[in-house]
Amino acid sequence: MEMYAIVRGKKGPVFQDIKPRVAEPDVGVIISYAALDGSPEGVAKEAEKYLSSENLHFYGWVEDGRVVGICGFEVHSDKVEIHLISVAGDRQKQGVGGAMVTALQKMYSLPLEAETVEEAVGFYRKRGFITTAFQHPEWGVKYTCVLEPMAGFTAEELKEAHRSLLSTLKKCEKVLESDKLPQPQRTLTERRVAALRIALALIEREQGCDAHCRQDNE
């Protein structure tokens, strides 16, 4: 698959193959944030690794022509192995990294797998990856991170499920506004609300929803 695009309005970010741009200086800066060797020499070596291999993919999150996120990965028969994922300094903590993970999920109905260090494992845990620590002979403690696909459901089925769950959540929250609700029923409803919120979050992650997702699905 050559390109996966998420369009928000007439202009929007695109997740696409940018291997021809891997040696660009701005892309090199983004690589340096996540490469084990972030020196100019290390970044150049990392870029050459992708340019010289047909099996390694190098995609970018592109906004109005500017690369703001990068993802290097390899597709196997049983998994997609993420070798590198990084975001431009001024776009970090704005959902770009998560959006690239979601794009990969939509491109390939395979588990996603990555290896990372202590400083970065939180990124994967936040997105639902199961992490397992192991001792690396050179780098000390590292983590294997695996995210299984949410298979078997179409986009329309997920959207309809989201709409139904959201409606039920609002009804439950309305019930909790009553001061006359008996405590056993209140406790049961609070647990139901918590479960519904988790279910909605899982669907939203699978859909690649932004902040307007719940409003759009109402």
C-alpha cells in the first residue's frame, strides 16, 4: 500500500511513504530524537539503512508538505515491526505519534511490535501496547511492546457501536445527576459509566478519532 491518508476537511495530514526525503536535514533532526545514536553520523547511518533496504519502509506524517512525524517499519507475515517512530519538537504531545500508530493499524491488520527503552515505553503503554521487559546485553533494560489488532469489524460497524455506546453513556450520566438515586444503583451506574468510557476510548483509538470524534458521532 503506497499511502494512507486521514483527511480533516479539504486540507489535512497525510501518512505516506517519504523514503526519498529521509536524508533531508529537517527529517534528520526528527530521526535524531529517537535513534540510539542521535549524532550526525548516527542519523546519516540510520538514513542509509532505509535507503539501502527494500524491506524497510519509511513513512511520514505530513502536514502542508512539512514532515512533522516519521515512522520506520518492516512488514512481516505475522506482524508489523516498528523500528523507529519520532515527532518534530514543536509537534510533540499533540497526538502525532498516536496518529501514526493508528494509521499503521488501518494499513495492516497485523499486530504491531516494537522494542524501546525505559524513557519511551510510556508512549507505547498509553496506546494499549502490552510491554515486557528484558535485559539487552548492550543497552540494559529494554521493552518489547505488542499491540494486537481490533479485527473483524468494519469502520461503519465501529461508528455505529460508538454512537450507541455514547447514547447509553449520556443516559447513565443523566441518571447519576439525581440526588434520590439509591446507593446500590448509584454504584452500579458508576461502574457502567466507567466501562462505557473505556469501550468508547478503545473504539476511538481504532478509528483514529481526534478531539471532535464524539461530537461527530452524535
